[in-house]
Amino acid sequence: MSASLEKGVRVLKEMIDAPIASYFNSCVHCGICAEACLFYTETGNPKYTPIHKLEPMRRLYEQEYTFLGRLAKMVGLSKPVTDAELGEWQELVYNSCTLCGRCSAVCPVGNDIAYMVRKMREGMSASGHSPDGLKGAVTRTVNIGSPMGIKLPAVKAQMKHVEADYGMTIPLDMEGAEYLVMLSSMEIINFPEYLGAIAKIMRQAGKTWTLCSEAFEATNAGMQIGNSDLARVIVKRIVDGAEKLKVKTVISPECGHAYTALRWEGANLVGKPFSFKVQHIVEVLEEFRLAGLLKTEGMETDRLTFHDPCQLARRGGVIEPQRNLLKMVAKDFHEMPDAGFMNWCCGGGGGASAIEEGEELRLEAFKRKKSQLDAVKPKRLVTACANCRIVMEEGLEHYQMNLPIVGLTEMIAEHIPDPVDSK
Amino acid sequence: MDHLQLLTWARGPGLDLSLGVLVLGVIWRLIEIYGLGRKQDLSAPRDVAGASGWNTIIRRSVPPPGMFKTSPVSYMGGYIFHIGLAIVVFLFAPHIKLVQGVLGLAWPGLPSQMVDFVTVVTMAAMIVVLFDRINKPVKRYLSTFGDWFTWALTFIPLLSGWMAVHHLLVPYTLMLAIHILSVELLLICLPFTKLFHAFTVFGSRWYNGAINGHKGVPV
Amino acid sequence: MKSRHPQQPGTEFSVPGTVGEGLARHGVSRRAFLKFCTVMTSMLALPPSMAPAMAAAIAATRRQSVIWLSFQECTGCTEAITRSHSPTLENLIFDLISLDYHHTLQAASGEAAEHAREQAMKDNAGKYLLIVDGSIPMANPGYSTIAGISNYDMLVDSAKGAAAIVAVGTCATYGGLPKANPNPTGAVSVADIIKDKPIINIPGCPPIPVVMTGVLAHFLTFGTIPELDGLGRPKVFYGETIHDRCYRRPFYDQGKFAKTFDDEAARRGWCLFELGCKGPVTYNACATTKWNDGTSFPIQSGHGCIGCSEPNFWDAGGFYKALSMPANPLKVGAGVAAAGAAAGVVVTFLNRGKKGAAKAAHETTTLNDLEQ
């Protein structure tokens, strides 16, 4: 119970670095970032302009780290940041930002606004101004092991199901396996097909893999709430698991932010480079495809489109592999407008989907995805992020659109022929 | 103080003072900003051609796909204003002489009628951009005193320079003095207002390009 | 000042003591005089119909008593006005006036000369025209005296009974060369001292002779001073810059500049701006009236305008330095760069200390710490 303004300010002072200083000094208030943000475009409310979401941090930067700002604060020209102000900003920093990074991709002066929001959340969480939904998620992840409160027995039950359905054993805690497969709670509860798909793919590729009983949950609510101390606790489990099992590669599941947490933030959180590789499942599949280890048969014939998860594509650099993989199995594939690097967020990334009070805004913002989908009119929507999938399913239901969503890995796996000898 | 004295002051001590503040301010502020440093990124980089800070410095000069039509006034106004300003500042013969006087560098200029035309176009673009700032809810919402102030700070040198050339309102000598003094005010304010983006834009684009380039994303 | 009413035309050349009588005595015909007046009206931008009226007015006028005082000067202004003597009609302007005191030109010397001045002041109290060339030293009255009288005292004394004062040359009008930095004599202009009389400034180093005669003609015709600009100069002669009326202006507009005084561009007569021409900031009539009976003017002879009719032209940053060049070379560059770096380093040092302190004070967040 020690969150306070003072602590928040102190953490923000830790966070502000040269890029942030450069970004604040470069902003000319052109407002182009607003046009890139679905929370602005769909509501028309200028308070959702991305750079505005950082206003308290900007003032703090000037007051603490510039000579003239210190002077202005001393003579009362610049108001100090207050607790009430941070409270007011909570909605802007969490509910209306999914860290999708579209603003960072368009800013004419080159400001990486998403980078700044991520850092601002550190101060927000330290000052006690973070959403209850995320607090709950991070508490469950730290205490129980997963944001949805899933424990190992639930995973084991899932494994049994898959083993029964596919007639394969799911390795657990197998030391020396090449791949450590991570899951997201979403997949454990809602999309159990994923685990079976992995099993089929690995069997065809002839690779060794394993789950880890101490680290099966890939998602990191600590990163979403913006608290490095808690994010570190969560990511450390995976690092320990991977090191203990001596795996070569840890596979991030179909979950955008889990990928960012593990692939890009992980090493920085634990403070040392990883001894293993981290790959998103889509990257692994692409590697298998290129190596001739992934063979499919048959094609999907209905009209398909693909939703790029922001953290995988724009913030993760994986854009072409998913398209190459889709080509293997989809005959009638069509891109949405702005697909790929400039794709629009589902509206629930960066932890936003866990914020109950943000639902109305989220559904409003979903209109952007809806219009993208209306332009293509697909029969099914493919994606590679379980969170995007859930958020979009909610949105589609709200707007009464009948459009099934399917995971890419799962779709690929469906086209992998059963080995002759297993029958 | 008469007009010629004012002009001579502007060309002499005024110029010394303003250039002095500019050089001092720019170096100070650059160190102040970039001296904060940043942590080394410990994650394994993904190497992708075209994903680097230097690439982004260039690439960000062009609107990303689909963005132009969302803010045509900002983009067009921005292009015309920045390019026009560069032409007027760096290709008008007397301005080149000034640079030559201070730095010893010289290059060919443009005929003054052409510079005159560009000045008018640049001023028109600035006025359009100003109206856009008043008109567009987002821009109006974001705007602070600094935005209006720096607009005026940039516009007055253009207007006074143009009026001096055309002998409007007050005698040429006085208008030329006003023109030079307004530029000097601009130089003095540059390091301490949003005009400093003229310098930090390169650092900001570089950081964005480098941070995302580390992930293999050519932003 | 009251304007004079011309008498009937035809009679003015015979009334004793008038200008007309003087002209007749010198064999100047009415026709020639009218021609002079036509030239003057056009120069003064008056309607042509004013020429006969001007002729009538001047001819009927009693020759105007003029006292010419020379202070800290080089006699260049007097030299210039004498150059206007021959062979045109302009030289006869001296017959329009009674030059009662001019210590360079008058025959009398010593006490007799001073006596002439005192006499003229007494006889024409309140009516005489006072012409001054040269600046007035204020640092020490001994820097310049005439007959033991300081310039300041003589000016103040002579100005009392004057109808108007004409300050001739840049020294009298604005302090001129004697006032150039560091102004050792504390030189000031006439207008700096005399505040209660109408003053016409005819600056130039020297002024254009025809401009001096033109202003006198105007005063004699209308009895009023011509319309002046903010610097006390007749607008009719000082309304436009040399640059605006310069025949080399098209080259400026095209960006064609001579780089040295003997390059190909200079030989082709291109613009002298880059060689330091001050034409753009100099208000004078040189480019239109020209000098020596309309023969030429400095720019036509291949040298840039030095701006000699502008206040403080001597200290306006150097004659051969383009207007766009800094008036004084920047000498603070390295110093301010070092100061900027020092300021930046100090602030950075403080910033890093602050950031370090924030880091050191970091308390690892536990779940409980998410709540206030």
C-alpha cells in the first residue's frame, strides 16, 4: 500500500532518458499522431491524441531535466504534477492506448510515442494510478502463475485432452529439448487447438520440444501495467525454466505482447542477454517452411484475410512470414486496407482488454477494424494473437457480424497430413 | 537612434549577440538533452536491411502509407513551408553573403524575383497552416502559447523581409533593420522553444529508427 | 512663415533691391530666368503652371539675407556649391540672395567679417536665412572657434534671429565624419542644439549642388520650408533610395553581382551590392540628378554608394562590406561555444546525479505497492 505521487515521480525520473528528452523537444504539435490512433479517429475526441497522453511526463521532464524548466517551476510558471492529474491521465495512458505504435510509425519528427507511454506507465503504476483489471491480472500472474488464474493442473488436463485427441505425448520438463513452448492462458482455456497444432507441427518437423511445469505462461501483465519489477518476476520464471531445461529456443505463443515481453524486454528486465533464442511461433513455422520441414496438403477455399497483431508486425518486425505461411494453405486470401506494417490495432492490446471500464471505448474503437473488414468482406479472419482474437470476437459480436476467427498456427496444422505410420 | 544606426546595430552587436546566444543555446541544449543517455538494449538484435536510425532520418521525410490523405494540409503546408523557408533563407543572394561573412562559405543564389515568389508562397502556406491550427480540433487542443509565439517568430522575418524588398509601410532602412532584428529574435529563441526541433528532429528520428531497427522494423 | 505676394509681372525686374533688378543688372533676361524657374519647378515636383508664379515671386523678392556659418567641416560643401556656378544658370542663384557672411567666400576678414555678420543679423532680424555646414564640438569649445567665439555660442547666437536654418552637409545635419567613432570632439548636429527654429537638413558629403539651390529656390518662392521626412530632409530629393533608381538595379534583381572592382562582371556594369554598395539604404537623388551637370554619379563610375547622406554612415559597418554582411566580425564564436558546452555539461552532471539518486532510491515494487 505504498504507491504514492512521490514514488511515481521518482520512477518517472528514473525512466526519462535521452530519447524521451529528444522526443519532447521535437514535438511541434502537428497532431498527425492523432490521425494514426484509432481511439482518436473513432471518437473524434482530441484528448486521445497520442502525444497528449504524455503531458504530465513532459512537464516533469522540463521541470527536472532542463535548466529553463527548473527556473519556470521555481518562479511558479510551470505547475508541478499532481496526484489528481495522474489520476485523470489513467484513462489516457491505459484505456485509450494499446501500445500499438501506429503513432510512432507516423510522427514526422520521429517520436516513438509508444516507447514513451510504456515508460510513463512505470510512473503511473508506481503512483497507484493503474486500472484494477490490470492490477488483478498482474496479481494473479505473480501469485498463481497466470493472469486468468490457471494453474499447472489445468495445463496438465489440457495436455491429456490433446494426447487423447492426437495420439501423441506432450513432453513436459524434458531437459535438452530444442524448443520450449510457452502458452498463454487464453490458449489454455479458449483455444486448446493451439497445443495440438504445435504437437503436429513439431512431429512433422522432427524437432524435440517441451512444456515447462514452472513456466508455461508466456503473458506478462507486469509489462502491461508498466511495472518492471513485477514484469521481471514473471519473465524470470521463463528464463529460469529455459536455462534449467537447457533449451535452444523459447517459442512465444500466438500472443503479441507476450512476444514483446520475452523477445525484446526480457533480457533488459533480467539485466543480461539470454542464453537462448526467443521466437514467435510464426517465425518458427517460417523457419520450418524454408527448411522444408513444413509440408501441407489441401487449401482453404473460402475468402480469408489476416489481422496483423501490432506487437508481432509493427513492433516486432514479423510481417512477411505469416503471409508466406498463408499462401501455403489459402487460395482466396485478401489483404485488408493498411495491412502489414500500418495495420490497425484490434483495440485491446497492451493490456487494454483487461480493463473493464474501458470496454465501451474499446468497442467504439473497434469500428476501425470493422471498416477494414467491411472493405474486404472475408468469410473468415486469420490472426496470430489470442488476445487480438478475443477482443475482435467481442467486437464482432457487439456489431453483430458473423465472422469466425482462426489462429494461423492452428490453420496450418490442420493441413499437415497425419503420418502414415501413426494410423 | 536613427534607422541606419538601428540597422548598423542589428548588423553588428545585434548579430553578434543573437548568434552568440544561438551557438551557446544549441550546444548547451544538445548536451542537456542527449547527455541523459539511454540504457543499452540487451535483447538480441534482428538485422534487417533498411532498419536503422540513419534510414529513418531520411524515410520519415515522406508520409507513411495512407497518412497523407488524413492530414493533407499539415503535410502540404509543412512541405511548402519548410522547403520555401529553406529556399528563401539559403538561396537569396544577400543571405548567402551573410553566411559568407560569418562562416566564409558561399554558393550560387537564385534571382530575386524567384525568391520573392517563393516568399509569398511560403507565407501563404504559413497562413494556411495557422488557420488549420485554429480550425482543426486536435491542433487547437494541443496548441499552447509556444505554438502561436513560434509561428509569429517565424512569420515576421518572412513578412518584414518581403516588405523591405518591396518598400512597404516604413522606409527600407528601418524595415531592413526590423527584418534583421526579427531574425535575431528568432535565433535567440530557437534553442529554447519548439523551434529546437530543427536540431532534435534528427536525434528523434535516429532514436526511433535505431530502437525499432534493433527489432528489425524499418520505421 | 508668411508667404510673399508677387507683384505684377513685368514690373519686378525694375524694382530696386529686388532679385529681378539684380538679375537685370547681370544681363539675365526674363526668358532665361523663366527657364531656370521651369527647371526648378520640375525638380521640386511642382505643376508646370507654377513656373511663372515662381519667376514672379523670386523676381519680386528682396534679395534674401543669408548668413553661412562653417564649423567642424572640410569646406567640401562650399566647394560643391561653387561647382554649380558655371556655366549654367544655377550659379546665378547667388544673385537671388545676399550672402552677408561666409568666411570662405567673403572678401572681408578679421573683425570686419564678424562685423558683417552682426550687421546682417541686426538689419534682418527675424528674416535672415542661416545656413550651417560642419558639426559643433561639445566636448571642448576650444576644438573649433571663429574669432574667439565657440561654434556653439555662434550657432545659438545666430539662430536667435533667423527665419529658418538650412543645415548643409552630413556634418551639420547629423554630425558627419567628426562624429564618427569614437567622436573625439563630441560633435553634434545643428538640430541637436537648436530646437525652436525650422531646420531643413540637406545631407550629403557633400550634398548635390542642385539640391542646395533647389531648396533655396523653394524657400524664396513660397517663404516656407519644403515638405520634410522624419530626418528633416526635403522629401522631394530624399524620397527614394539610390538603389530604387539605380540603372544597375536589374542586375541586382537577376542576382548578377560584381565580385571585385575589375572582374568581368564589373566591366559589364553588374550590381555592386556585394562590393559594399549602400544604395539600398541611402535616400538621395544622385541616381536621378547625378553630378557635374548630370554627367555621372559614383555608381556610374564603378564604385558603390557609400551612403554619405545617411546619419552615421561612417560607422555603418565598412564601405566595402555588403549590407548583408555582419557589420562587425563575430569574435564571440569560440567563447560562446565553450560557454554553451560548459552549461550543457553542468546541467547534464546535475541531471545524471538526479537520475542516479532516483535510481538509488528505487524501492522494488511488490504487488501491494500497486495501491495507494
